[in-house]
Amino acid sequence: MYSLATDVTRQTQISQLRKSYPVFRIDAARAIRGTETVKLEFHFTCGTEAFTPTVEFTGFRPDETSLCDTPTAQRLIRALAIVEAFSYWKAFCSPVIEVALAPYDEAELAWWQDFWPKAMGEFFYRNKIDFTGQEFLRITAPPAPPTPAATVSLPPVPAHASTTPLVMFSGGKDSLALTFAVREASTSPTDFFLYNPTTRQRLLAESLAEGGRILQVHRTILPELLALNAANHPNGHTPYSAYLALAALLAGYLRGNKMVLAGNSRSDDEPNVESYLGQPINHQWTKSHEFEAALGDYRNRWVPDAPSYSSPLRPLLELQIIQSLSGHIDAYLNTASCNRTKGNGWCRSCAKCAWVFLATSALFGHDLAVQKTGGDMFAVSGLAELYEAMAGLAGAKPFECTGTEEEVRAAIQAVGHKLGTGLPALATRLRAPGVISARPLAVLLSDWGHDDLVPAPLRTRVRQAMHS
């Protein structure tokens, strides 16, 4: 986890940082266009510190990169700059983030003011920061100069609009299930959006594209920030999935996609901590239904020419998503989800590995789970406490992308029925009242959650994928 000082020492440090660095400024965000690439360059300053992070988009045609100067693209770039800024702001916790990028209106600033407490909740919780004061953080911007009505023009529509959606593809089980669920036919061309992909992830996407385009984003964290982290400045989780969503919207806008699709599920709505200073803390908040609705509102109000954004798998639980891949086992075995190995294999010690092993065993059998991860995680008695926390039987839910506590309990129950009680990692959990009384796996697999944000044609395809 993080190497934290004592609460008192940390609070003293935060107070001193806020006095020394009262304003974090987003000075500039510009797009540098190539024939097939768009490179974004941001410039941030905080006191004497300056940061110039970059991110590069690849896979476009020249007519598509030319759209990076349109009002829609510029607004999306500015939004990306704000989300990027939180990765650097967190080292100082300045009371003000000043966005020196016009145009702005009060409603848009209010949107960002509502965004940051939830998006940064895990960072505040794990650093024991009290963020609830009225003046803890204000996001400000200079008033935009009035624009003469005669100069206002609508952004052009991309000349070569794509008829396929842009699928956000991580190389994991959720994005694979999403790909199979939303295609009209198995050979339908599919455009993919990949972030810092490994060779394995890119090869899997290429095998599924069926003639569709693969757009990539490459981003690194500056060494200046890593040095601050090493010097024990506040560090922790930032709104990574919001960054991905906005980057995919920008890529989809340039490409001409009408929809950007994410593999987020109903399981992403469950908080890890029920309340910290009056607010639930959810590691996956920027994958949640609440965030998706807020992002849809942002898109409709300020970038209406951008693609729509939705998570067609939202009505499903993680177990249902994995179950939908029962007809694609070879492809499922080729997915990778472990964050510690960055998509290259499995560490077999983190919560994400533990969840994938448990879910695979419950749904497809113990042998396939061993084949997928390369080892028997149920034989490791040291994982008992991890499974206990994942099931909500003790401590906080691990800060990882896993199934809900109810799903974990149902999966443990199902594994117990298949394999008996002689499993070192699960033995005491199998006898827990919460596991014994859990809703059976078959009941969870027939469930259906809220689908109000899913376009109707995609709802139909997802239902079909569940029963195929």
C-alpha cells in the first residue's frame, strides 16, 4: 500500500503544504498534430514547481487529426487536463486549482466542484485527509471574454464517420465480454481504444477487430512527480477511469465514432468503505452508474458533438459477465487482469487475482482456474484473510476491481459445494454464516440491474449474450 506517516504528522504536513502552495494552476493544454498522431501537452505550475506531462494518441488518418482544433476537441482536451492535474495536485493539496483555459461558465465549474470529492475519495481516505471543509478545494477559472455572435460556428462533422462503436479495451474479461455482446455479428468490424497496451493486449484486440481500427493512447507519469512521491508527499489513487473515458471520447470524436463503450458493471457501484467523513469511498467510483450519468450530463451540455458514452454491461454483475464468456473459453483464458503484472501474467497474491481465480472456479471449474492463473490459489492458506475481506466478513473490501461482497460469498458457497471444505484459503470462510446464507450462484446469474443508461439496442444484445 502507501507508506504513510502517523495521522498527526500527515495532517501537519498537509497544512504546511497548503500554506506553501496555495494555488495549483493549469496553465496550458495544447494539441500537436501529426499525420497519424495527436500529442497533447499540458503545463501545470504550483509555486516553484512546474510539470509538463504529455499523452500521445495514435492510429488516425490526417483528416481525423485535423479535428483536434475544433471547439469540441478543445473542450475535451481541457477536461483531460483537469483530470490529469489531480495526479500532480495530490502532492500539494493546494486549496485552489485555477484553470487558465477558456471558455468556462459557472455551471461547468460547479460540475467539476461536484466531481472531485468522490473521484479523489480513496486518496483522502488512505491519507487520512479531512476534505470536508468548505474551503478545502475550490476550482476556479477566469471569466471567458464574450464571443461576438457573428464568429460562432458549429464544429465540423468528421468526414469519414465510423459506423461502429469505439470499444474501450483493456485486454481483461470485461472488455472481452463487452466486445462479444455488442457486435451485430461475430465478424462485425470493431474499433478498439487501448491505453498503454502490452503486446498481449494489442494482439488480442487485433484478433477481434475484424477490419476495425485500433486507436492507442500512450501516457507516462513524469519523474518529477515520482520524486515527490519518494519524498513522502501525499500520494494515492486518482480518477484513472475518468481519464480513460475522456481520452476515449476524444479519440472517438476524432475517429468519427458515434458511441464509446466501456465494460463497467453493476459490481462497480459497491463502495469499499461505507462512510469516511460522511461519504462512501469507492475505488471504482469513476466506473460507477453515478459517474456515468454525470459524464453523460457533461457531454450533453458542453460537448454534444462528442460520441455518447455508455456501459452496456451495467445491468450485470461481474459473475454474469464472466459467465457470458462460457462460449469463448479460449479467448477468456487469454485475458489478463492483474494490475501488479500490468497485464503480463498473474501475481496470484492480490485481490484481483484472488477474485478471478474464485469466479473462474465457481463458474467453469477448479482445473480451468488453475490453468488460467498458473497456480492453485485455494491451496495458499495465506490468502484466507484476503478472501475474508473480499466477502465482507472482516475489514474493509480491498481497493481493487472485484466482484461485490455478495458475489464473493455466493462464489465461495458454490466452490464449497463442488470441492468440499479442504481448501486452505477458504476453509473457515465456507463455514461463515454469511456464506452459508448467501443467495445461490444460479440466482445471481439470473439477476438484472439498472439499465437506464444503456441504449435500447445494446440492452437487447446484452440480454442475448447472457443466454447464449
